[in-house]
Amino acid sequence: MIEIDRMTARAGVILSQPGAWLEADGQGGYLVRSSPDRRRRAALRLCEAGFVALSREPGLSVRPEGGWRLVRAARPATLPAANRPSVVEGVRTCVGPDGAVTQRAVNLGESPIAWLARRRDANGRPWLRPVEMVAAEKLRDDFTLAGTVGRLTMAWDAGPKTRGGRGPGVDPAERARAAKARIARALDDVGPGLREVLVKVCFAGTALEAAERDLGLPRRAGKTVLKLALARLARHYGLG
């Protein structure tokens, strides 16, 4: 994970330069190029996880000539409210596995998961265990791979299984279908009454206070329900 983070950071630096872009290499990875000239050797090769990280922050946009370029997150539409310091409402450009670009209303501030991770219980222990944080990231990464940004009301069913038991190949649409199937299994395992908060927080980036209102939960109950959901999600992923 540290190596992936390091390579992603390097890719971000290269892609921030004028003319830099990246493209799929046809083998499940992505080539980061420092200039429009494809005859020049790629600066580095990025894995799928690195591509997902860049598509989430700061964002990627499709080049007319093919591939993607780095974009900057849109300027926040409003300043954070005094009683919700972690919430900065704004818009971010997101790229699906098929290259489609969508504009999505997001919280540009600290995520609810990160906010909870910094909290401690009455005994001084972290509110979230590391495995619960990892589970949230795994679910969010699959959501990004599925290309479902902005489609939170879609039917989460696993859909038809692939023949022959072969894993997903390099085709973006196939990877999207596989990610959607993993999401369906995860949410089904978490179960009703808990999975709804995962959709709100992990997919939409909804603040806990707003999620409580949307789901009809008692005030301040959101973090307890979210922790229960993440614990069950971590168990689904076999994280302990």
C-alpha cells in the first residue's frame, strides 16, 4: 500500500505538468505520459488502485484525443458551516471505468469516516478499528470502479455471473460489472437497517448529521449505526 501511495503521488506530480496525461495500457495498468507525443517513453506505469485514487482526488477528465488528464477539484460552493466544520459543499469531476465524466455534489472537506477515525470512546480507544476503515475504503473503491457515481438509487443486484469462473479482464465494462457484483454481495451481507448508512456515507460522502435526518435515525445515533455497519462489512471482507 505504501508503494502504491508513493507511485500515485509521483503520477500526480507528473500529471500536474502541462501536456501530461495517462492512458490504459491494455494489460490492466495505466501509462503516465509527460507529453502528448506517444512516441516518447511513458514516465511510469500506474496500477488500477492508483488510477482509482487519482480519479477520486484531485480528479481526471477525458482527453478528446484519448486517455485522461488531471483536473483540479472545483472551488467549494459554500464555506463550511460553523456547526459542521468538516462539511464543505462543492462539486467534483469524476470518471467512470468507461471514461464517462460526471459532475457530482460532494463533501470537499473531511470525510465522515476520517472524522470518526479521529474520535475516541469513553475509554480512550479509537472509535473505529483499522479494519473498519479499510472496509470502508474497499467499498468506496468498488463504487468508483463500478462507475456508479451519481447513481445512488440504482438496483444493487449482482447480475449475471460470468461463464467459466474466469476473473474480470482488462475491459473497463467488465471490471465495472465485477465491482458492482462485489458491492451487491457486500451490501446484502451487511443487511437492511445497516447498509443504508453505508450508501449514504461511503458512496455519497454524506455527513453523519445529514445521514441521520435522511434515514430517520435519532440524533447522534449515526456514528453507532455506521460503526455497526462497518464492523459487519469488515467481517464480510474477512478482515476480522
